[in-house]
Amino acid sequence: MTKQAWVCQAIRKIEADMQRSADTHLIKLDLPYFEGIDLYLKDESTHPTGSLKHRLARSLFLYGLCNGWINQDTTIIESSSGSTAVSEAYFARLLGLRFIAVVPECTSRKKIEQIAFYGGEAHFVPRSDMIYDESRRLAKELNGHYMDQFTYAERATDWRSNNNIANSIFNQMEYERFPIPAWIVMSAGTGGTSATIGRYIHYRCHATQLMVVDPEDSVFHDYFRTGDANLTLNRYSRIEGIGRPRVEPSFIPGVVDRMETVPDAASIATIRWLENIIGRKAGASTGTNLWGALKLAEEMKARGEQGSIVTLLCDSGERYLDTYFDDTWVESHIGDISAHLEALKTYSI
């Protein structure tokens, strides 16, 4: 089979896989405390690979194929904290390609198991800031392709339409009482999703504002405030999948209206609280998102405003049973979350 024929076949396989997948749900939270303010969770955990990163992985593969970077003999390498690697392993298996994920040693055991389930290999490095150089080294050594989600996330996704996440949110909101959200709240890992949502809002001329929430030990918020793209940290975020020790090329501050830093203890408390509201566990990045959305709702309530706020449920909490849902781990790595849990009780009234 010629390279062109294989690439066309690969693209058809990915497109067929997408056609077999339904859109993700938009969950309305029942919170009478916020009368006149409706909060929604876009549930990205229902993708075949269980997270928001399924959309990104599909786009990155299509981008690589259409740019001529991937063929039938290409080994795929990615630097990842876990979820992107799980999703890319899925698509690599779909196309019959070898996949290697370069991941920090602290990545959750469940994610490593899922990478292996889809036929991928995990290549460990001691710290999250080491994943980039090691991925490039492996790609050169194996004559493979480094997907580099942190560079290409913002450009691989068609932000104008093509059923991207922003397009999906606004379509699903069409019949709600406040169909145009006052705010969409999103955390940043690569920055690709916030770029897609922000660009789509501008393109469609919506009045919606975009708030990006950042965990502790991440440079994105400081970059947003200072404009210094050279900021770095020698530690990594404890909220898997979001926050970075350097400014990633895919983070586009110009589409962001506001940023806030969310304490890690608040993120963990919020997913514990959320489980009592929807009956399911969610990952800690969802807690970061929802804490930010709740703070916005509080501000709107204080001003007497009405409207809707949409944020994301990024992945299932089942991946984090031995970390964020383990009291001993939380006490050791995050600290006391009781004050935040107490504050959240107000919203359940």
C-alpha cells in the first residue's frame, strides 16, 4: 500500500470512529442556592477513552496525518501527564502504530494501566519538566513522530466549527433559559481547549466571557498577569492534567477574559462535594473548574445578576481512587480540606 493510500485509510478510520461516538452530555446542577443562575458541567468523561483529551488526541492524529508526519511505520511519542497518552494510545492502536508515552513518575497508576490496555508503552522520567526533551530524544532515536501536544493543541483543533467542544456547548445550550452563557470556565494543561473556546466565542460574537482557572504550582496565571513567557517553576502541579511548570506554546492569553488561581485543597474538596450532587466521582481538574464556576456564581448572586455558567467535567474520578479519593494520600500531599468542604455545604442548601 502506498503512503498516500495508507494515510487516506487512516483518516477514514478516525472519522468512522468519531461517527460511532455520540456527543458528550451537558449536566445541569441542581443548586437552589443560586436562584436565577444555572450551572452546567460538560461531561467529557463519557468519551471512549474517558476524558476531554479524547478530542485533542483525535485532532492531533488528523493533524499529523494531513501534514505528512505520520505513516504506516511511524512510532508515535507523546509527553503527557496521563490522559492525553491514554487517548493517543487508543488512536495509535486503531491505526496499528507503536505508541510511547513519556510520563512523570508521579502519574496515577490507573492511567498507566489504561495506556497499557490500549497497547501503549510508558516511559518514565523523574519530573514533569523533563518530558519534553526526553520525548524529542526518543523521537529522534526511533525515527518516530513527537506529537507535542503542548505546541500543537491550539492549532490542531478547528475552532470555528467541526463539532469542537465550544460548538457543542452552545448547541446544547440552545433551549436553556439562558442559552448564551455569561461565563465558560476552563482550566489549562496545554491551553488548547481554552484557545478553542475563546476563539469560538470571538468568532460567533457571543457575549460570553472565558475564565481560565489555574492550580497551585503553575505559571499560566502569572504569565497572564505579567506577559513574561519565560516564567518557569522547579515543581509541578499536584492536580493531574492541568497547570504547567513553563508557559506552553498552545496557551493563548489573548482569548482569556479573566484568570484565577484555585487552591489545591479547594479542588479536592469540590470533587468530594460534587459526588454528593451527581452521584459520581470526577477528577481533580473538574474540582478546579467547578470551584471557579461557583465563585463566579457567588459574584453574580451578590450583584443580583441572572444567567448561566458552563464548565467541564474533564475525566472520571475512578482514575484517582488511590490519590484524590484516598484520605491518607490527600492528608499527606494536599493537606486539610475541611474548611473548603464546610464552605461548599452552603451551595447544597
